[in-house]
Amino acid sequence: MSQKAKGTNAERQLIHKFWAQRWAAIRTAGSGSQKYPSPDILAGNNLRKLAIECKVTKDKSKYLPKNEIHALKEFSGLFGAEPWIAVKFNNKDWYFMSIEDLKETENSYLASEQIAKNKGLLFEEVIK
Amino acid sequence: MSQKAKGTNAERQLIHKFWAQRWAAIRTAGSGSQKYPSPDILAGNNLRKLAIECKVTKDKSKYLPKNEIHALKEFSGLFGAEPWIAVKFNNKDWYFMSIEDLKETENSYLASEQIAKNKGLLFEEVIK
């Protein structure tokens, strides 16, 4: 399976988890290839809306380009949603991190498994 | 251009209109082919969220299958969004109608140009 297909697959799994908890969730079309900022997933209930950038990696850390994070921030600010970065390291659980949790480097933001374990939230925690 | 491509094109135009007014808007991936209900477009600002089912037709009326309308209602209720049906008749302006505006028939809901003109809102009105 290609990396892209794996990513899409993982996003679909996350969508299932939201619906199972009676949150409505959708994947956005052509996220990344559109001229407007858009998260990978939008999930919501009557109280909260989550804009989520999803990453899957075999490594212990994932670098996110700054423009991706800026787009997530911009979208979330306009739409009225909480920006979250969800990372699945090496087929383990999804960890949800806020932008402030990530480590800023010169050209990117770093989401490491270490950061995820120290500061991230599990799915069950983020929807609470 | 296929009917499907025309529909996608029209949805993109609507997305542009939202962004031009500083609303964030996205098209959902695989709307219609997914197992969960999902609108064609989700648009939002800090105050409101709109779940929109889009239709383009050359005719003066458009029949929407009941399950589509029920799915729009279900999604909107869970996500916390206003359900809207946006119809573009014969390349004219988009008209936004609420579910209550449509005429219920045995198997579908009817959105006619007549209803649109009498009860529908134009884009500028719906975002007010």
C-alpha cells in the first residue's frame, strides 16, 4: 500500500472512531491540493468543532512543514474550530497534539513520540 | 463536461464565494459514497456552521431522494450545523433553501425554482 493510501486508510479509521462516539466527522476533498487551507478531518458535536491534520509515520518523529501548520491555524480561526495534529506513530494509538505542543524548528514543526506521550491526548481524552 | 464534473465545478465556485467573504469552507471527500452521512460542503465562521447539499440542474425543479435529506438532517444535528440545500437552476444564482421549504413527495423532496424564488435565500442573504 502506498504511503498516501495508508494515510487515507488511517484517516478513515479515525472517522469511524468519531462516529462511534456520536460525533459527526468528514474527510475533506483534495486537502493539500487546494488553494484554500483545509484540514484532513473536520469533526464536531453540538459543543465543539475539531480541525485535524493527520499524520501516519513509521518513525519516532514527524516533521510538519510550517505552511501546513499555518494553514491549519488559519482555517481553524476562520471556521471556528480547535486546531489539532493527530499522529499515529508506528501503528500505535493516535495522539492528539495542539500546535503549541509541537517543537518549532527552522522550517517545520516537530511532532515526536516523546512529545506525544508527554503532552498529547489520546482519542478518548480529546473528545471529552 | 459530465454532470458529475459540472456539479464539482459548481461546488468549487460556491467554496470561492465563501472564502471571498472570509468564511472557511471545504468540500467533503466522497460525499454520497461513504457509509456516514455527509454534506457536499461545510462552511463556517465563528458564529455559524452551514452543512450544504448542492445541486445543479438545467430544469426548473430538482427532486432530492429522501435518504439524502435525512442524511443531511442527521449530520447537521450531530455536528451542530444548519442544514441547507443549495440549488443552481439553469446557470442562474444559487438559491439556499431549508428542508422545511422543500415540498415533500412520496419518495423525495422537491426543490423548484418557484419555491427557490418564493422562500429561498441568495448567497449574500444566507451568510448574513
